[in-house]
Amino acid sequence: MMHFARGLFAVALTLIVVAVHGGCSAPPAALDSTAALKLRSMETRAFTTTDLNKTIRTAMATLQDLGFVIDNADVELGSVSASKLDRYVIKMTVTARPYGKTQLLVRANAQYELIPVEDPKFYQQFFAAFSKAMFLEAEQVDVAAPGV
């Protein structure tokens, strides 16, 4: 089942990368504040746990299951960066930080050749796999709220 999910994710990711890259070599225009807020909303979920160590280790395992190679990880800082090389280069950084007294805010930021991945399906698939590995449900958060 995991191989099927990984294969499905790889196909979806390839389609997303092609759609984002679109075959053009010009860099995208700077994101306006509304677009940046929308992107951050796709990238961010809250989990009801305060275990930063487990969260970062789970992010590392999830990234590896999805075919990424860990470039850098720092549990104390709550950050892990990874790369995936397979007909394309995609970089992903996952960060976790306290959110209120009982939750951690997890943000997954992906880039294809320095272009932000803006397809919500990419982030939905990552957080679905991550949630299963954490044995916790991800909650959408209002990233416009103070402190996020």
C-alpha cells in the first residue's frame, strides 16, 4: 500500500511540477500579499501535540517515504530540509513551532527550481501522509491570525 501511495504521490508531484514550471524559464512575479497568505494557508497545519522531537522525526520519515533525501535537520530549532532528484529538483523545508499551549504549527514549504509550489494538492498529499505517520489529524489554521 505504501508503494502505491508513493507512486501515486510521485505521479501527482510530477504533474504539479510540470504545471508550476509550465516549460518557461522566466522567474515568476513576486507574490502579492494575498497570494502569499493563500500559499501560507496551504503550507500550514496545526497538530494537537507538543512533542517537537516526534514531530520533526516524523517529518523526516515522511519526507524519506516520499522519496526525499534529508539535507539538514535540527530538532531543537524544529526544522528539516530535504531534496528530491528525479527528472526534476524539488526542495522542501518543514518547520514546527509551538502554537498555543497544546499544539504545534507545522509548515511545509516546497520549491521547484526556486519557484514556490502553489498547488494545494501537493500540500494536501504531504499533510495526509504526515498526519497518518503522526497518528493525529491536521487542522487548518487561519494564518492571518496574530502570532501565526
